Amino acid sequence: MRVLLIHADYFEYEVKDKALKNPEPISEDMKRGRMEEVLVAFISVEKVDEKNPEEVSLKAIEEISKVAEQVKAENVFVIPWAHLSSELAKPSVAMDILNRVYQGLKERGFNVGKAPFGYYIAAKISCKGHPLAELSRTIVPEELEHHHHHH
């Protein structure tokens, strides 16, 4: 999984066209949203994550929570973002992992929003200019970890 974390004054999104044949079904009110003072997590679920969705989800929740606490963000927004990786997981697994991450962050007490999976999404973001405002993370299942160097 690739995660790009951006601490923002505000984040706004709007759903455009379907990117997949069978995207996540959505209601009218999920077609756009806005959050203020938010840590936005752009997430690409990767093929390797299919080996252990549960573990990858837990690690992601841990990592995102840690950063949210560091930047003192109570609001977190999870957005599927296919552009961070060329080795994407299949849609069913990706959707499962994104939902786990969303639920897990909610359980930790954050106010969490999420953009629907399988659409082209237009996003507006106002990034804060402090040293922790932009971070990227690579998270992989345990047995593959020694092949990756952490940045």
C-alpha cells in the first residue's frame, strides 16, 4: 500500500465519471464533500496487499493515527488514489482494505470521511506548510518487509 498524507486547511472532492465498470454504489450525498482542518490520506492498495489485507489495514490505521496525532488533526479523510502505484490490487480487495482502514480510524475516535471507490474524483486541497504537512509511506505485509527499505 502506498499512502500519501497531507495535512490541510480544507479538502474538497467531487465525484466525476466511473473509473471501473462496477464502482462502489453511492448515494447523492456521497458525490461531494468537504472537511476542514483535516489529514487527508490518499491510498493506493497494491497487489502485494492481497497476501494479507488484515495486517496491511492494521498497519495503515496505526500509521495514519500516529501522524494525525502528531499534527493534532481530529478529522481524517480517506481517499482511494490509484495514481501512487502501478501494481494495484484487484478492486474487491482494494475496497475491502479501504473500508477496514476507514472503520478502524473511526473506532479510534477520529471524525472520518471517505471518497467512494471506483470513480474519477476531482479534489481541491489546501496544504499546510509545516514539516509534517506532507508524508508518504509504503506499507506491505510482514513477510515482504525485508525487501523494502523504509524512507
